[in-house]
Amino acid sequence: MKKPNDVIIRSVTKVAVVIIFTFAINLFISGHHFPGGGFIGGLVFASGLILMFLTFDMETVRHNIPVDFKVVAAVGVLIAVLTGVGAMVLDAPFLSQSFGYFELPIFGKTELATAVIFDVGVALAVIGTSMTIIMSIGDDR
Amino acid sequence: MSSWLHIMIFIPFLFAIGVPYIYKQLTPRIHTGWFVLSIPLVIFAYLFTYLPNISEGNTFTETVPWIPAYNINFITYMDGLSLILGLLISGIGTLVILYSIFYLSKHREALNNFYVYLLIFMGAMLGLVFSDNIFVLYVFWETTSISSFLLIAYWYEREKSRYGAQKSMLITIFGGLAMLAGFIMLSMITDTYSIREMISNSADLSTHSLFIPAMILLLIGAFTKSAQFPFSIWLPDAMEAPTPISAYLHSATMVKAGIYLVARMTPIFGGAAEWFWLVSGVGLITLLYGSVNAVRQTDLKALLAYSTISQLGLIMSLLGLGSASLYYGVGTDSSVYAMAIFAAIFHLVNHSTFKGCLFMVVGIIDHETGTRDIRRLGGLMHLMPISFTLTVIGSFAMAGLPPFNGFLSKEMFFTAVLNVSTMSVFNADALGIAIPIIAWIASVFTFIYSMILVFKTFRGKNKPEKLGRVVHEAPIGMLLSPLVLGSLVIIIFFFPNVLSQYLIKPAMNAVLPTLADTGEMKVKISAWHGWNTELFMTFGVIGLGTLLYIYLKKWYRIYHLYPENFTLNSVYDLCLVKMESLSKFITERYMTGFIRDYLIYIFSFIILVVGGAMWFFDGFSFDPSKDAPANMFEAGLMTAMIITAITVLFSKTRLTSIVAVGALGFLVSFFFVLFRAPDLALTQLVVETVTTALFLLCFYHLPQLRKEVSRIQFKAVNAVISIGVGVVVTLVALSANGNRLFESISSFYENSYELAGAKNIVNSILVDFRGIDTMLEILVLCIAGIGVYTLIKVRLGGGDKNEEAK
């Protein structure tokens, strides 16, 4: 493969990826009350990762982010299932979610919901799966 | 809520999860079997505590709701019959595991697989005998088939093991499915899923039109499991399993499941002539078939397999003969035939003891000499005296000689067949006399193969040159289990009434509940009845059997007269081959290997089913009155979308197509923005981005897009299908928009802030209201991801090794 001439995309990516990741996390957290959520947040995060993979060499990124995305996906599903089981332990039907308002030191009065934990599972599953698929296909040469 | 009985059933399953860890941690320091041993031992001890209660005629019922919406509850029910089976399962299970510790090397064998499968089997078998709900029973029934399959194929690298495993699986699962159909019919007739309730409403059952079909289907299930003729062919091939398994599953427990089912169902079906003739007829044929075929076997385990078939036939026929008792209701006539049921249960226990012992001894012989071939064995008596003694005990019990327990049940069997020959119902007077004759001939053959087992193996000349190793007695650990069983064989002969009092009578009361209520049955087993016909029949068996054994060489040739091609095995093999080629033929018609063909199937199916259904039910109706007017901006978007879609059709390169499809997707997200669905718009945008990236990656692997030259006909068909799908989908969408069949459910979700504490309805639907949908979706997503990974990355054998190394 000839050496690609990609100074612009490399420079842009370095900045853009940070913005994308921040945006993804913002989307994820705001999901409770505003547009967003685990699925979209996860996908945006994944697209940021994909941008990195496209820009830099796959080996380089893999070296810097040594994560097995299959495991990420599995952990995500596991978290989602376990939140459901957790409800059963507390003698509520499977997958019951609950929420409450708490006084936290810095944030003040904050709403905490178990649905967020479930959403973390969704996000991880989405990131893990999409990255697994894309990396498998991209790696296959 | 849950009970100890339920916990007992699930303990083996739970322990099975832990076995691989124990194996991994402690092999080769300690044999995994030592840990597993505790499970059946505890269960046996636990069940033993029920004995006094059960012998007083009590029964126990515990209910745990499983799928209460469908009235499927996991009800455990314990009476005498299930207790006997439970004690056999756990008792012989203990002995078999103890035996296997010495039989299977901890250095060479995959013990984790062995014990996991064994525990699954044990749990399933316990569940089978203790569950009252027919569907729960069915689930456990099939689980035993599957675990048996896994255990037969334990040495899966051997072709014969795989063949035997497949055969047993095909036959027993087929029978299980037939049984399921029978169960469904039975539940339709009686309107209940509980066996006990079925029994209590069984009075006016026999007039129902489904009575006979249900009976036949149930019996197919029982006959396949208990290796009755003509389904018996799987059992000899199942002998490829390790010997502890043959002793446990294929002689003592699993094959008794069919017998258990027949006994359990006797109060429902018993008294019908069809039941009487089917069960006792098939049993007798099996008895004869098994014993005649056992004589010709040269492999010791095959001999025992055929003898097991024959003994199972004996028990089955006794159950059939005893069912006549229900015809007579209550009275002296009734208790005469009820003795057959008693004999069946008695022989069931006896058979488990002496056959288990024999299997273990044969395993020892195999282990020590390296062969099970009678032609290569001989003269082992002085080398293996303990094994010899045990074989004598087991074989003589099997042949029905005193002072072993087999003698008692054999005499009772003769009594039962003699009683039936004088019976006046069920047209028995015509055929009745044949029954004792068949039974007697089969007993002669049983005697012959029992003698073969003892004398061809242990007497005669020692043939060390054929064995190639020095033979000596097995270690004591290995002999322990058969010793226990062998001593039971003798103990039962001398104290049969203890067993009868505590176990067999309660079990018989479970089979014949009406008789039990009257308390008329007085059973006393004794070895000496005076000079009666039964005793003379036994003398005849011994006399003729000895003669035939001595002159075996002279008449052995008649076995060769039977042509090889007409055996049941060749029929089975032929069916298998034909079925494979037929299904291959059919599959090759439509599985062409071209994605475009598959897409044609899918799309034409959509047109036919969706379009057809809509047309058939007059579903196409449009109501544009409520539609909002389209403004300029929307019209512009529409035009852009149409242009991009047409671009895909006419693009010359793949890159153009991908970009056009991507653009189409982004334009759709604009519509979501216009209609104020920010969540959808966001999702669509991101999904589109990721899929375009994915397309670009795949693009790398695809060949250059060529101008396709194809016949106009081919193109016309494609055009019709694609236009058809487009038209159908558009029409369906328009009709759906124009009609409201149901109340909108969105009002429920409007309260999301109160119900779920979230202002975003979409997200609270995803994670809270419909959380289980989302959970399953991400599960599917994860599976799909792993699927893609497997297809691309994992290449088993012959793959590109370099890639894996990288």
C-alpha cells in the first residue's frame, strides 16, 4: 500500500474525535429528559471510533485502545440482563425500573434512575457489536 | 413455595455447572468423580427417609408455579412407584459413579464432560419420575434422551460411537414427540395437565374418539425409550458408551422410563383390550426377540444389550397382563391379575440389581483383558475369582435360578402367564395358550445366554496369546459396586418380603389405586410354592437350556439362515440414507447459492403474503382527508430522494451507488426533523453514517461493477418483483395511515414523567416501558456481531493459518 496523503483528515480527526466523544456522552446522559439515550449515544461513540480507525492505521488504534469489543458487547448485554435480575431480587417483576430524587454534594437535587444502568448496557452492547462487525470486515484482507 | 423435592431434582443440574471448575482446578490430583459421588448419595439418603411414610400408603405433592398463565405448574408427586425409581436412580447412580472413578482414567479422559452429562441425566431422570404435570414430564423425558445421546457419543472420535448416539437420539426423540402428541390428546380429553387428575377422571375416558390414538402415541414413546420391538435396535448400538453408562442408563434407569410411563398410565388406559394386547403383545415379542438374538452375540456387551431388551420385554408384558386386573374392577379375579403388576415391579428392581452387576463385571473384564469378544476370552476363573463369582450371581439370577432374586420374579412371571392363558376376556381364550409357550421358549434362550456369559468367559482354556497381556483381578474399588449389587441379588432372595412391604406394595398401589383402597391384596413372596406348574416349567427351562447350550455348535447355524438384508438395522440404515438423499435433492432445488435468488424468494413471498392478505381482506383503503398539506420544502426533499434512488439504479460504479444510498438515508432523517422527531432523526443520522462506513469497508472486497449482460426475461422478472414490492409496501403504508383499527396507545406513554421519571418518552419506552424488547434487541445485536465475527475470522481446519498467527 502506498503511503497515503492524509494530513488534513489526520489533523481534523484529532480534534473532532474529542468533540464526538463528548457529544456521545452528552447524548447518553441527556437521554432521560431530552433527545438521546443509550442507543444513539453508543452509536455516536462508535462512529467516533470508526473515524479513528479510518484515519489512522488499524494497528495503531488497536495498540492505543487495547479493548476486545466482543467482550464489550457481552458485558453490555450482561449489565442489561442483570439490572432485570436485580429487580427480581428486590421482589419486583423482571426488568422493573425505579427512580428517585437525591441530594448529592455537588450536583444538588438530582434524579437517579436505575434505567440509566440498563442504558449503559445498551450503549456498551451497541458500541461492542458495531465495532466487532466493522473491525472484522475491515480487518479481512 | 419450593420444596425439598424440587430442590433435590435441581441439585444435579446445579452441581453440573460447578463440575468443569472442579475438574480444571484439581485434575490430575483428585478424580472428579469423588466430588460428584456425594450428590446421588445425599439424594439416596434423602429419599430413603420417605420410606416409612410411603409404605404406610401416604403420598406427597408439592407445587411450584412455572407458567401459571397456561396452568403449567411444576408439581412434584411422590408415591411408591416414583420412590422406587428414585431410589434406583440415586442408588445405582452412586454405585456407578464410584465404579467410574476406577474405570475412567483421570489422566486420559475428559472427565468434566462425562460427569456433567451424567449429572444432567440424573437430574432429568429424577424430574421425570417425580413430576406430575405431563409437559414437565415431557421436558425431562427429552432431556434424558439428549444426555443419553451425549454420553453414548462420549468417545466421539470413534465412528461407531457417533453412529450409535445418532441412532438412539433419532429413535428416542421420535418416540418422545409421539408421546408429546399423545399427552396433548390426553389433556384434550381430560381437560387437565396433571396425571393424578387424569387418573381420577379416567372413568368415562374409553368412549372418547381420541382414546385409542392417544394410547398408541403414548405407547410409541414408551416403547422407543424402553427399547421394545421394533424400536429396540438402538440399544445394542448404544453399547459404544463407556461401561458405567451402559450399566446406568441403558440397563438400570433410562430404559426403565418407558416402563415407568406404562405403569403410570395403567390406571388411565388399563382395562381396555387394546392396551392389554399392545403392551403384553409387544412385551412378549420383545422378550423372545431379545433372548433369541442374545445367544448369537459374540461381544459381551452386545449380549447384555440384547438380554436387557428381552428383560424389558418381560417387565412390559407383565404390566400388560396385569392391566386385565382393572377390567375386573375389584374382586378375586382382579387380584389374580394384579399379581402380574407386582411381579413387574419386583422384576424391575431385580433386573436393575443383577444387570447392573453384570454390566460392571463385563466392564472389568474389558478393562483388564482389553477385549469383550467371547471368542478371545476363556479360562478367566482362576485369574479373576471375584469377578467370576459376581458373574455367576448375576447370570444365574438372570436365568431365573435359586437362590437368586431372579428366580422369585421368574416364578411370578410364569404364574402370571399361566393365569392369563385361562382368562376369558379380550379374546384371550383363542391366543391365551400361546402366551405361556412364548414365555417358556424365551426363558430357555435366556438360560442359554446366561450360561454363555458365565462359561465361555470364565471356563475353558485360557487364551493369553489372543489377549497379549497378563490378566489379573481388578482393584477393589472397581469391584465394590458390583459386589454391593451382587449381594443385593442374594439378600432380596432371602428377604423378599421386606422389599415387598416397604417398596413394591406402595408402588403397586400407585399403579392399581382402586384395588389398593379395598385392601384385598395380600402379597407374600416365597421361594417354595410346592410342586406346581411353575416349578416344572423352571425344570424344563434348565433341562432343555443345558442341552441346547452343550450342543450350541450343532444348531448355531440356523442364525445364518436369516438373511442380512432384512434385519431392522438395515431398514433403519436404508431409511437414513434415503432420507438424506431426498432432503439433499429437495434442498438443492432451491438453495442455489446466489443471493439474488434468495432475495427473489423473500420479495415474492412479501408480495404474495402481505399483498395477498391485504387484497383478500379488502385492506386497501385510503383516507387522505386527515393528511396535512405538503409544503415546498417537503416536496423538494421528496424530489431529491427520488433522484438519489434513481441514481442508484443507473450508477456505473459501486462508489456512486454507496454514496447515493447514503444520501437517501440522510434525506430521510431530514423528514424526521421536519416532523419533530429528534430522536429518530438523530438515530437515523448516526446509523446512516455507520452503515456507509461499513459499506465502504465491504466495497474493498467486491469486484468491479461490470455491465451485466443478461436475458431480457430475467430482467423482466426482477423488474416485476421489485416494482411489486414497492407498490405493496407503498399501498400498505398509505392504508395504515388512512385507517385506525385500534385505539392509539400513545396516551399511556404521555405520563412517562410520573411513571418513569423521564421527560423523554422515546427513551423511557426503550429502557423502561418496553425494556424487555430492548434487552432482547441488544442480545440479538450481540449475537449478530458474534456471527459476523465467526464467519469472517474463525476458520476451522484448512483455513489460512497465517491469519490466525497474526
